[in-house]
Amino acid sequence: MTSAENLDQLCINTIRFLAVDAVEKAKSGHPGTPLGAAPMAYVLWDLFLRHNPNNPNWFNRDRFILSAGHASALLYSLLHLYGYDLPIDELKRFRQWGSKTPGHPEYGLAPGVEATTGPLGQGFAMGVGMAIAERFLAGYFNRPGLPIIDHHTYAIVSDGDLMEGVSSEAASLAGTLKLNKLIYLYDDNHISIEGETDLAFTEAVEGRFEAYGWRVLWVSDGNDLAAIEEAIRVAHAEQERPSIIIIRTHIGYASPKQDTAEAHGEPLGPEAVSATKEALNWPLEPTFYVPDTALAHFRRALKRGAQLEDEWNSQLERYRLDYPEMAELLDRVIAGVLPPSWDAELPSFHPDQGPKATREASGKAMNALAKHLSTFIGGSADLAPSTKTLLIGYGDFGFDEACGHNIHFGVREHAMGGVVNGMTLHGGVMAYGATFLTFSDYMRPAIRLAALMRIHSIFVFTHDSIALGEDGPTHQPVEHLMSLRAIPGLTLIRPADANEAVEAWRLAVQYRDGPIALALTRQKIPVLDPGRYPIAQGVSKGAYVLAKAEGGRPDIIIIATGSEVHLALAAQEALERNNIHTEVISMPSWELFNAQPEDYRAELLPPDVPKLAVEAGVTQGWREYVGEDGDVIGINRFGASAPGAIVYDKLGYNVDHVVQRAEALVRKKR
Amino acid sequence: MTSAENLDQLCINTIRFLAVDAVEKAKSGHPGTPLGAAPMAYVLWDLFLRHNPNNPNWFNRDRFILSAGHASALLYSLLHLYGYDLPIDELKRFRQWGSKTPGHPEYGLAPGVEATTGPLGQGFAMGVGMAIAERFLAGYFNRPGLPIIDHHTYAIVSDGDLMEGVSSEAASLAGTLKLNKLIYLYDDNHISIEGETDLAFTEAVEGRFEAYGWRVLWVSDGNDLAAIEEAIRVAHAEQERPSIIIIRTHIGYASPKQDTAEAHGEPLGPEAVSATKEALNWPLEPTFYVPDTALAHFRRALKRGAQLEDEWNSQLERYRLDYPEMAELLDRVIAGVLPPSWDAELPSFHPDQGPKATREASGKAMNALAKHLSTFIGGSADLAPSTKTLLIGYGDFGFDEACGHNIHFGVREHAMGGVVNGMTLHGGVMAYGATFLTFSDYMRPAIRLAALMRIHSIFVFTHDSIALGEDGPTHQPVEHLMSLRAIPGLTLIRPADANEAVEAWRLAVQYRDGPIALALTRQKIPVLDPGRYPIAQGVSKGAYVLAKAEGGRPDIIIIATGSEVHLALAAQEALERNNIHTEVISMPSWELFNAQPEDYRAELLPPDVPKLAVEAGVTQGWREYVGEDGDVIGINRFGASAPGAIVYDKLGYNVDHVVQRAEALVRKKR
């Protein structure tokens, strides 16, 4: 072995044993993958990854995702060793309360963690999103000789990642889009939790990825650094295909548990740790040992990183001189700052224009926003004509049209969710994804992850109730409003008309406290007169008095969301005719309402007035707002296939039924 | 054209125009696929499908799934024409309230609909489940010369099906398991809703399926009946691979909208209908026209079907003579009747045995059931050692071991859900699937479909709270109990100890009113003394008084589920010491409780006693039970990575906190 080779092995073993010791100290974690995958991670980080550990937010850095998030200790070792602000003490506090080193990498905790991973396949899909954002921004901003946006997206992926459907979807999309700057290293260790991967996974991964349009490369020995290096070089040279490098590794390498499922998800145990250290000529003590020569080598990344960023800054200065407006725009999109008149063209609707579906108004709002938000980008899971989310005149994103704003995700809701998250994490763009509300179920793990990461992903869900009609119960959401509200940190807005829909978009664009989901109607509904109703101020509060009771003091309050607000208004008319003073509250967002001051909430929902909630979905949860003596008109069953108006009526969404339930409440109170 | 060819064309056009007219009359639906796919459906149904329209439940029938459920009119046409009990009037009431012909096929409405489809990819995965059930039952029951169970599973699948990740998962699993009696016809029409499939779907489907281990066959012209026939014959001869036949079709065939996205999801319109009928020499009037010669040809299926079933019955009689016990068993599993002493070995646990995780108790219960339920079959999404769902000694299901009970689903939760549904629909087996509760999100569309179909799928979800500890928030369910409860028709049971877990299984096995989900702990929790607590009677009621207050009249009622019941009991002790009389209610299932008589519910939760709910999940929905003056200890945030006991404590799950909140309620009341 040359001394360089010795140094490499020293570094790799340093990575390995930091991870092993962290797992051992925590008495919890996954030591097997760090042992097997350390060489590929080392080659990638040492020779290729363009990053600046002193500035994890350097915009043009390569992105690296550990999609096999259970191997988090590997990532923490890398981050510590390469000089990120992650002290060794944090590795010693692996998986402990309040540490920056949780069981699976969490975006926002340790610097350098580009995405929260762990739920398998998500990292794979988010990487595709990052590569799309890079391609788009490069297409948008780069000028001859000034490739301001120019980086790769890498991930280490596992057999579990590849088995998940979301990665199949994302891989097929990446192939279609020819994302050649996407390079995934597949840690092919032949072991999953239940045993040999052959038990459940005999497919030819290479054939599958070739079919997707990927370049497939092989490294037959995961410890062969030169082969790994060569494969990554070949991948770099690839001009039209994403690359997957299948690297045969051994889980729990050099440990007594090598190549067994036992090496996967539990600490090796003191004896096996000793045996492994001995096998690799590593001192048993101290634990968390980092040889000085290794550390010195790793930390060269700091200087190199600073240089890389300096060079980029110099280039950016030239860019700034030649293209001052573009540079200013770039600054703004990187910072996520909205341009001055971003909402100047947001439409307003008037009842005279006739009824309008909120999906329709949403589409108009989006197109108005696109004129000012230069990097507003997204698409639908093959439902754009129905979700009305096409940005008209803004092109289709693709290999030949990197500046296109409309992404055709295909019938791949789950990958869409992951890709939108990845684009959002990348930064520089405002990203959205759209499908029918029912199919939010298909992408739920990605929505959850967006909420956990508190990122600004925007999800547009149309066809938001049984009123969609003929497509029937498979397509009619019933439990979805509530199951989305159950996700901590997700803000759901269900506008009551075209104008509330515009306000919902105004909020969504400005929101910075997590993902937003919009629930929009398929069917046309009346437009509320913005002159008569306090819509603009109201929506941002989550709930507001839309129509006061006659005389101001209500006998009953009807709380409604979305399309049901019009039913509430019609019922109000009928009730007032019967001399029952009725107030109507529009409640487009529980989350926004819950964030209001106690005063506002108590004033809006006074305890002594009976309350009736009306929403075309399950009743679960509404008791919080209507109280013990209130009532809820909801749907605790699946819908039915028939014209929308008929289904709506048959399931109790008609004026008579609302009036009857309201009157019963008032009678009970009296 | 020969007269036979003429007859074929007449029949195909009959299928086509029944579908077109149904869509047209409904003014809603998808005419394009029926026009393009009618020939393949005709060849399959006319020459291959072994079914008996007069007995849609004949057990050994071939299964046919229209995975492209939006083309429902095609299926309804077939069912009507081949003589199922689906009168033409039902086609005329396509997509209307109360009809048997909803927008997407719904299991349980029209006879012959084998599965509810529409959400793409689900039919694909359910077909895999049916083929698994067939393989298993054949392996179990067949004897030399008596292939009692011997049928194919067919589906028509679309590009949308193939784009969905769930079908990728299911396809890879089917390839691994070498399900050679699975034959899918891929309606390759190059059009999706947003336009040409090339927009989003350029992958080489053939290469992908070959990589999965499928036999791939091609038919270059979807109107070439002989080629379709030949391809199906080749697929039949295949001994080790599932088959996909890629059939190039033209959406909206022969209509002015042929090969356009407009033909996909809306009626052709009167003019285009006329043009299409003219192009295919079809009379414009009457609509819903069925030529007598065509009908006579179709209805030969009745005689043929009766013959097929007769032959099978004869064979079954021989089987009954030679293998009377097996025949009796077969009768029973087909009828879904439990054997006499099916629960004889269900364990009971005693506190002396020490604390026990409910996943552990569940595993013991499952293994006790396996001894008596001969066709109890299922598995986990690569988490069997953690979910404890392995049936020990019952073999791994696979090509070489058709009788194995343990299915290794791989890291494919979504396909697992679909496959479990498919097995359940097939009948003859009791099927389960297992993963962590958090990952129920990955399979949510399949769970929803099970609920919509009201079938007896059993889902086992372990690691049911933040108490799972170090794996952190990506793996810690918080919103999942509630979001599962939001699904109409799904029954969720979260047992409080090992004995409640056994009771949960006892209920799950007997339940016949829809799918069941169990939520089980990772961590050990105390065992409740079955001598002291009325567990056996209690669980079936969904909620019951576990521990009465001293003196019988409580100052406060604590309602808890799962592991939190022990916290409630500990708090009870402390509160009683402070002279606050406390009752503890264990509430393993909202759904079972809600189904109890009003009396029972009112008695259990009297309005005048303050109530505190304790559950390690979001508070949403609990207000229904604790009332306006009650309180809920829940988690409206994500969890955290740390040892389980610490996370549990830090997020408020400790005796002091429960006592404090309980006392506050009592004070408020006083």
C-alpha cells in the first residue's frame, strides 16, 4: 500500500468507527451500512463533492442526500470530519434528547443535512427534485461563460429505497427528464431486515434503471476506491442520463456480523465492535478516535470549500456586472424574497361574472403570480387540465426546455410530493404539485415530510368533496380534509369562493412556516361579493364572520368551509325568514384560526351561542369548534357516483336539511 | 372477412358502443379506452376467461380486474353482454344515483366486479394478491390429478397504472414470486390526461418488466385479434413468469378524437358519436343497440360457464371422496367460516410474566391462530422481526414453496396493502399485512380501498407512538391513529396490554364488517391482570371501565388507549391518594365503541363527570368524548429522537403531568 492508500484507509476507518462508536454509545442505531458504505462516501466526498463546510448554505454547492437515512451515523461522521459545525460531542449524543444527531437525519438540525430522510424512497425522490431545480435555475440564470448555477445532486440509496414505489416513480421521471447531473450510489449489500434481499427483491436493478433511461454503472467491490472514482467520473461525463452506480458492498463489513441482517438495525455489541476494530487494525480505545493525520486530511475540505465559494463569488461578481437585473433576481430567489409587486395582478372576482369553481380561480391566481414570480414552478400528476394548474405560456419543463415552468409529473403523486419537497429544499424556486384531494393519500408520506421539515412546499388539491359527482367514491374525498389537518405543521386552506381562493394563494406564497395545502372545488360555486363580505382580511385569520345575523345578535352560528359556505348563506336566509337570527362564519383554515389570539377566537365562537358546522367531510374533530351542544353536518361514510348536485343533496347538503338541523339546535337551547 | 370475423367485429363494436352510449347518456365518463381496448377484452373474455356468469362467486373462476377503472363502461358492457345479472337498464343508468354502474367499478355492486378500481395501480396490485392466493390455495389443496384450485388472474392495465409506484412494487414482487398465472394486458394507447404519454413516460416498459422477471409480449395492433389470442396463449404456456402483453391501441379508436387526450375523460359528444358509429358501420339508432347475433354469441358464455362449473363440481366430488377432510376444510375456507376451536390456543398473560410489548403478544396470538386457521397468510414490508408477525414454522411463501404462509413483501408497504386486499377478495384465505404505524401512510390508498370494499383485510401496525424512541420523528406516528380513524368503515384497535392484544386478534378474526387495523406498541408495557380487569368482555365494546373509582362515584374519568392506559392507572393511584376519586376507561377502539347502544355509551361517559383523555397522538377528535369541559393530553407536534422513555416523559406522558391536568379539571368543576 502506498502512503496515499494508507491515508485513504485511515480516513475510511475513521468514518466507520465514529459511526460504530456512536451507535454503540447510543445503544441504538444502524452500524452495518456505515461499515459497508464508508468507502463510497469517502470517495464521493473527498474527490467530487463541491461544498463549503463553513457555509452549508452556499447556493451552488453539490447536494448530497443520504436516502438510506437509517445510516445517519455515517452522515454525521462525514459532517463532523469534513468540518461542518457538528462537534464530536454531538456524535456522542447520537439519538439523544436535544442533540443535533437524531436517529434519522433531520433537515434543520445538523448543518449539511440537506433533507430529512428515513422513510425509504423519499430521499431518492427529493434528489430528483433538487436536480430539477438545478436544471431549471441553470436554464434560467446561466449565461455564456457564466454557469452560475452548476452543481450535481448525489445520493446514497439502499435496496429499501429502490423497492419503494416512490423511487420507481421518481426514477422514471428523472429518466424522462434526462437529469444527467443526478448521480446515485446504490449501496448494494444484499441484506434487508428480514434477511437476504433475494427473499423479496430478485429484480435486475440494472435492467430496470436502463429501462427508465438511466446510465447504469457497476462497481463489483465496494472497497475498490479507484473503481468507485472511475464510475463517478463516467457518470460526470454523462450528458443525457441520470446515473446509478451499483456498488456491491458488505453490510457490517469486517465485523463478525458481516453480511447478516443482524448488522442492519442494532448495535454490534462490545465484543463485535472489538473484533471489528481488530480486524481493521483500529485501536480499541479511545472510542470516537480521530487520528490527527486523518483529521488534517478531511479538514482540507474547509480550504477547498472556501476556494470553491470564492471562485463562485468572483464569477457572480462578473455576472452582476454583465447582468445586473438577473443578478438581483437571483439574489432575491435565493433569499426567498418576493418581488415588490408580486401580487399586483392577482384577480378579484365579482358575483356578476357568474359562479366559478375555486380550482378555476386558483388557476387564474397562479397565472397572475407566474408573471411576477420568475421561478414559480410545478405541475400536476397528469391532471393539469382538471386541477387548472397549468402556467399558460410558461413552457413544459424538460431536457430541451430547461426554463419551462410546467412539470409533467405523470400519474406519480408520490414522486411529485417528494420532487416538490426536493425543489423547495434546493431553494431558488417556489414549487407546487397538484392532484385531486383524494389522491393526497398517494403522496401522504411526502406531505408529512414537508411538514416535519417545515418547508414551503405548496400542494394544490382539487375536486375536494363528494360534489365532484360521477367519478364516485373512489375519487370523492371524505376523510381527507381531516386527515390532512391531523398532520402537525401542515396548513390547509379550503376557500369558500373564487376570492377566498385568491386570498389563499396570497397567503400560500407568503407563508414561511411550513407547507401549505389548498383544497379546491371541481364544481362551480357562487362568487361572494368582495364589496359586501370582508374576504381579504378574513381569510388570513383562518375564520371570520362572513354574514352577521340580523340585529347582530345571533341565535345560531353556522360555521362552514369551502363550497358549504354557500349552503350556510342560503340556510341563513331561510332561517332569518323564520326569525332565527343566524350568523355565518367562513372557516377556510383551522390552522390559521388556531394561531389567532385567544380573544379573537373566543369572540368569534362565543360559548353561549349554539353552533352548527357544515363541511362535506367526516365530522371528526369539529366538536372542538361547535362544543358539546353544537352539531355537525358531515359525511361519515363514503360518497356515491351520481351527478354532483344529486350526491350533494342526497347526503344532506341542502338548505332544508341545514335549516332543520339549525332549528333543532336553537330549540334545544331555548 | 369471414363470417366469423364479421361476428367478432360485430361483437367488439357492440361492446364499444354500449360503453360509448352509456357515457354519452350519463354525459360523463371515459369513452376512449373502451373504444381502443374492446378487442383485447373481447378476445380474453371470449376465448380464455373461465367464468360462469350465472354464478359470479364460483370459486375456481378466473379473476378479471379492470385496473384502468375509469374505463368502467367497458366492464359493464362485458358483464351485461356475457350474461351477468346486470340488465341493460343499469348501463342506461351509468353513473347515476343508486345504480349498479358507478363511475368506477365498485366491488359488491354489479356482479362480476372482482375489485373496486379507479385509483390507479390498485387493481394491478390486487391482481398480484389474487394470484398469490391462487398459488397458495392450489399448493395447499390440490392433489395429484385433482387441481381443485387452478385459475388465472387477468387484468387490463393502463399507462397510468404502470406509472404509479404501487404497481412497480407489486410487479417486482410478482416477478420475485414467479406468479406465472398472472397475465396482464397493457392498453398501450400513448395518451394520458395531459397529452402524449411521452410528456412524462418515456421509459421502456418492456425492459422494466423484463427486469422484474416478467415475460413481456407484444401486440403491435390492438385490433389484431389473432395476435392478441396468440400472445395470451404464449402467456398461458409460461411456467415461471407473470406475463404482460403490451398491446398498442388507439384511445377513442375510430372516433374523430382518436389518439387525443380529449377522448380520455369526457363524452364524445353527439356529433363525434355519430361519426364514430358511421366509421364503424354502426347504426346511429337505437342507442344501446345489441344485435341479436352478437347477443347470442356472447350468451354462449352462460352454457359454457355452467359446464365449467359442473366439471369443477364433479372434480370436487371426487376430491371429497378421496380427501374428505381437505374438502371440508376447503368448504369452510371458501365460506369464510372459522373452525370450531379456532381460538383454543389463544394465549392469556399474567402480570407475573413481566411487562410485554403488545406487538409481542400479537405475535403470540397470531401463531396460536395459525395452528387452527389453515389459510392464515400474510407478512410484513421487510419488518417481520420488528412487527413480530412471522408465523413460525409455517414457511416462506414462494415459487418453490407455494404452501408457505409468510410472505416477504419487501420494503413495499403500498403493494402489500393492495396484495392483502387482493388475497382477501380472492377468498379462501385470511390475509394480513404488517409494518410500522407511521408507514401506514405509504399504504393509505389501499387501506381506504379495503374500507370502501368492506373487505376483511387485516393490517398490523406496530411501533405505535413516540415511545418507540430513538428512531425519531420520521418513524414516530403522531397523527396516524386519528387519520386512520377518519377513514369510514375502518376499525382501529389499539390494545392496552398483552391481553387486550389477544382480544383484538379474537375480534379481528371474527369481524366481517370491513377491514381491521391493529396499533401495537414496540415498548414493553405492564400486563393487566385478567382476573382483576374485565378485559375479555371489555375490548369487544370498544371502551369499558377498567378500574372503578374508590367508592364507585368518580370525580374524574380518565380515558386512555394503548400504552397510555398504564399511565392512567398510575395517575389514578396518585389521584386517589389525594382523595380524588378516579375512574379509568380503556378505549381500544372508537369504532367498536361508537357501535354500542346509546345506553352503554351514555353510562360509560356520563355528562356530569369531567373527563381527561390520554393518548400519544394528536388531540384532534377527542373532544367528542371528553366534552367541552374535558381535557386531552395529546401530541400536536412531531416527536423526537431519544430513548423512548425519555421522549414519552418529555412530551408529557408522566404521572405528574396527568395528575396535574386531572386535578385542574376537578378544580374547574368544583
